[in-house]
Amino acid sequence: MRSDLQVQNCKGLSLECSWWKPKNPQLMGQSAWPCVVCLHGNSSCRLEALQHVRLVLMRGITVFAFDFAGCGQSEGDHITLGYNERDDVQEVIKYLRQTEEVSTIALWGRSMGAATALLHGHRDPSIAALILDSPFASLEMVVRELIDRMPIRCKLGFMVNTAMGMVRRSVRKRTGMDILKLKPIENVHTCFIPSLFIAGVNDELIDPHHTHDIYEAYAGDKNIVMIEGDHNSQRPQYLADGISIFLYERLCLPAGLPGELPPTNISGMLPAAMLPYQQDDVEITPGISGQRSSSELAVQEAILMSLMSPADTAM
């Protein structure tokens, strides 16, 4: 069942939120449930979370999504690609804790949302897991790389620096953010939250090296998965299987959720467009077992093995 609500951020702006939970949680003997908080990308909104709802609910985990300030239906006029959005995340997590309906919490971010999760993660060790899809290491680096790829014959260094200076002053005047200081990689050496990094090998908006650089500097338990596709490509089904196990081990087991690990063949579900869905309801329908190529199965097996703990792999 989906419920809509508002959370006020530290600047007094109202953030529009949605929370998906089991219909009758009292029948399942749980007073507090694990929760995945979905953090959307730039030029987007909480609708991104819809693609994750079924996968997450199948593990007995609730889903919380919200529009960052200046996005979707939330109040605000500007976004800052993580600089101020990290404070939105802080207020959302504070709200969830105060409800006493949440046990463990994970952040699942894409692009700007992944950068925001990193900017908040190092200051909040209570987070149980991070899923980081295509984060950027430095905004200045992203801008310069985009300029380098522009089809302009002559890009003199002083011209690029002048343009960067103009943009920097304009952004600072409007938002108070210094784009040269927006570096999600800066504090990852102090972050110990178990994390799963994801990047598309053909991403031309945020080069995959950003994810690699952050991964190498990251201090906590970590895994990285490189997938075919670009920044906005649909993520493959075998990745969903790996994420499902990752969430179960990092959220459900610490929360004492009963039962063994359910089957990982999430790809057996019917396509999302064929599943029954109502605005205030999410029905999960077990699907028909699908067929996958040997290469897909091999990649899935490699991902699942990488997500297992050292103790598990030694068995």
C-alpha cells in the first residue's frame, strides 16, 4: 500500500514523499521494517522508484521515495546536484527514525542521487547499505570532460577556465553552492557503509572512471558491477538478482527478519507492464520462468559470488 506524505527540509521547504509498505504488516509479526530510500537523478523525480518497488517489497523491505527540493512536486526553485540534497536526505532519515516503523535503512541512488548518498553517507554510520548507480567523483571534472567531448576544433584552456568561472559565479549567486567544492569522492575514505557500485561501460555523461575512482578510494565493504549500456540504459535483470541478495543480507538479516533467503530468480517475473498495478496498490505476481543465455547466467553467478561474504565463499 502506498501512502503519500510531506517532510520539511532544513530550509523549511516541503518535500513530497511516497512510502510503500505491506498492506497488513501486523499480520506478519513485525513492528519495524527495513526500508530502502530511493534517491532520484537530475531532471527526474520519485517516479524512478517505481522500477524498484516490486523487487524490494518481495524481500520484505519497504520503499520510501521523495522529490528533492526543486524537483517533481516538492517546493524549491533550484537543485545543486547533491550539495544541498544531502540535507534533504538527512531530514527524510530523521523522519523515518521518528516513526519507529523502520529498522535498517539503505540508500539507493542513481547519478545525482548516488552522489547525494555518498555526500551524506560518511556522516551517518547508521545507514546499513548503499547502492550507488553512476555517481560522479567531482562536478568540475564532469563539466571539463563534457567540454572535451564537444565537437569544437579549438578549445583553448583559458577560454574553458573563463567559462567555468562565469558558471561558478552564477551558480554560487543563485544557490550558494561552489561547483568546485562538489566532490562526492572527497570523504569516501572515511565511509564504512557496505556499498554496491554500478556503472554503464558506455556512459558518456558520467564516465565510468568516476565510479572506479570512488570505488578505489572507498573505505567500507564494497563491490562493483560494470554493465553494458549508457547512463540511462535499463539495468539488466541479473543485476536485480544481485541487488536483491545484497539488500537481504544487509537489511533483512540484521533486522532479524524470519525465514531463509528466497529464490533469486527475479527474472522469472512477468514484465512490469503486464503486472497488475493500481495507484494505491502494488500486487506482486509470481511469473513464468524465463530463459537466459549462458553468458547472462555466467555474469549473474559472478555477481552473486562477489556479493557473498568471505565466510560464505570459503564454505
